Amino acid sequence: MMGVIVRLAVPEDQSRCLELLNVLVGGSENQKIFDARTFNDLTSNLRGSLIVAEEEGELLGMASISFNLALRYNGEYCQLEELVVDPKARGKNVGGLLIEESTRLAKARGCKEFGLYLLESTKHNEPFYAKYGFTVVGEEMRQPL
């Protein structure tokens, strides 16, 4: 048994990443949420990165992060956009490994802070993120464009 390895996504991971994202958003297996351009942008590691967790050739989970500029940080900060683990892989610390690698990538890039948003539907994950050093700061507001 090899164990779970965490790595940056490659083009061949696209269809499995779409399946995992459907798990996160509750879409059907055939629903196309993202296109190749968005996937390629993330795998280019310019404005963000896509990290996957794999065991014996099967992707068990993924995390997408974005790198944003802010004057208050005199540079970049990192934002967790999506984190999803296949329900069959729960209990293998896949989510933790993805968070640890995402944090490592952000630090290596020079990001000053790493943030994430919890929605009402994901507030129950707060203790999980707290284990990895995240603390609650404020509330979010959004406007659809």
C-alpha cells in the first residue's frame, strides 16, 4: 500500500476533478461545471493552483486555491476556493493533507495570509479548519456579477 500522495493537478486529472466538484456542489455526474480553460488556468499555477490527493492511481480529493493581490499585504494572499474529498475516502486525512499542501504552497510563494469562507452549509467544518490554524475573522458579503 502506497498511501495517499498529494501533488499538483495535471491535464489528465480534469475529468476526475469535475466528478469531485460535482460531489461538492451536488451536481449530477453529467453536469459540466467548469471548462478546460478554468482548469488549465489553475494547473498553470499563475493565479492559483489545483492540488489533488491520490492513492494507488485514484484521485480521492482536491483543493483549489487562488492567489490575490492586496496592498495591505504588500503582495499576495491565498484563498481556499474549493476543498472536496470523495465520500469513500473519508477518514484517510485526505482533507488535512490537502490543506497542509495548500498552506505549504502559499508560504513558498510568499503569501502573507491564507483565507477561506465558510458558508452556512459548511459552518460545521470550522473545527476541522481550526486544527490547521485558521481562526474566524468577520463575515462575508457578496454580489453576483
